[in-house]
Amino acid sequence: EVQLVESGGGLVQAGGSLRLSCAASGFTFDDYAIGWFRQAPGKEREGVSCISSSDGSTYYADSVKGRFTISSDNAKNTVYLQMNSLKPEDTAVYYCAATGPITIATMTFRAGEYDYWGQGTQVTVSS
């Protein structure tokens, strides 16, 4: 059974940092792409970043470029999202999701292309 477990969310002041973790189990990590999505109250879920576990290529939404960094530790089957210079508009529930080898659809954050989802972790940025 594939499981994704996010952690690392919390409350932080604007300008601060958080690092989210997504621990994966139940599949061969090297063959998958992992993405981070977020959903704020009353808004649609949006893609934030994704990484290809096979070659380490990374992709970011324009809204987080230069502030967020995604990375993976294949030995630990864990993907991280380092979030710096946080803004109040970054407040949301953050989800990690997994799919097969990365494609144009998954690197452009089509949520329906991701097969497995975690339960989410809340990130709140105060002004």
C-alpha cells in the first residue's frame, strides 16, 4: 500500500521559513515523481513544486520560484519542500502527491495525474 505522510507545517511569521517533509512508503521511489500542492480556504488546489526522483529535475509554480526549494533523499524515500520568505498568501494546507515517471502533465501540476496523496499539513503565515 502506497502511503505519503506530510509533516513540518506550523505557524510562522511573514518572512520566516518552514521545511515540509513527505515520507513515502509502499513503492519504488526512484521511478516516481513527487509533487507538492496547496489549498487555501475557498480556493482551488494549486501545484507548488514537483521533482523527478529519477534525475532530480525540479519544477516550480511562478508564485514560489526563488523562495521554495524541493529536494529528495531517495535513501530515505522522503521529499522536502524548503519554504523561505513566506508570505501570508502562502497560508494553506500543503499536500504531497506521487505519480509515475514525470510527464508534461505532472510537471505542470495537473492534480488529476497524481495517483497518491497524503493527508496534508497546515501552513499558516501571519502578517
